Amino acid sequence: MRFTVAIDGPAAAGKGTIGRAVAERFGFAHLDTGLLYRAVGARMLAGERAEDAARDLRPEDLSDPDALRTPEVAQAASKVAVIPEVRAALLDFQRAFAHRVGGAVLDGRDIGTVICPRAEVKLFVTASAEVRAQRRMDEWKAKGLSADYDEVLADVKARDARDADRAAAPMVAADDALVLDTSNLGIDEAVAAAVAAVEAKRPL
């Protein structure tokens, strides 16, 4: 069986948490596509051209997700994601993953609109910039990283603008996506809503 769940949305909205939970619930494979761009960003910070890093991306580049979740790598990922050649180089990898037998959940910025426009289920997970900034603050502090709320909020808004305004695959909810605002939802509530959306479309 091939069954694809596409989850899009801005940073720190909860799409990764929801994606992992949905994948576990149904036994689907999960791909955080943002890690692909973070890996390219990390290699760019190490001195490589972003386009070359994307074409030469290896599985081991994704082997340490925590190392790819620093503020510096996040910024680099947002910058390389606007480069059309980078997006094109990573397109086939994502589509192949999406069509694997057994089902797949992909979360990112353009899954339902560009990568998997025919996905059986599409979700657009969002939350206010202020809520997402606080979540990011809490995440970084838990890792022992210092953070200033105003700076984090400004960064969240700047990243939203880059993602939404880029010429290549801008972040936008697909016309047939279920919009899930997690600003005032707990994790269990958000996951339950996503699971219900999948159950409504999944073959018995």
C-alpha cells in the first residue's frame, strides 16, 4: 500500500511532532524534510557551495539530527532553501520517499503543494509567531543554549517571510489542506486531529 501524508507549516508550529506521532500510529515511515535543508546548510557553513552540497547529500549527513537543530544551522537552512538548484536537487529524494510501499509522512514547507500534490492527506500546521517563538525559546533553553525572546521572535518572523516570499516553492497551504492551528492546542489534541484526518482517508 502506498499512502502519503503531507504536512506543511512554519517553524515551531508542531508539524514535526505531529508527523512523528502520525507515522508511529499508522506504521508509516517519516521524513522531516527540513533536515535535508539543514544538512545542506551545515555543509554550506563548512565552506561548500549549497548547490554542490545538495547534489552530494549523503545519508550520513542526516545521522545526527540534534547537531542540525542549532540556531546557526536553522538560519543557513532557511537561506539555502530559497535556491532553486538546491530544491531541485532534493526533489527526487523526497518524492521517492513519499511513494514508498507501506505509507509515508513527510513534513516541510512545500510537501502538499510541490513535492506531493496528490498526497492522500494534506495538513497545514500553524500557530502564531509569538507562540512559536516561545516554543523555540523553550527548546533551545532545554539544550542549554541562551536565547532572547525578542531576537527569537524577530528571527521567526524573518524566516516566515523568507519561506512565504521565495520564488521557488513558497510556503503556502494547499487548497485542499486541513489547516490546523496549534496556538491553543496541546500536543495530544493536535495529534488527535491529525490522526482523525488520516483515518478519514485511509483505506480500511
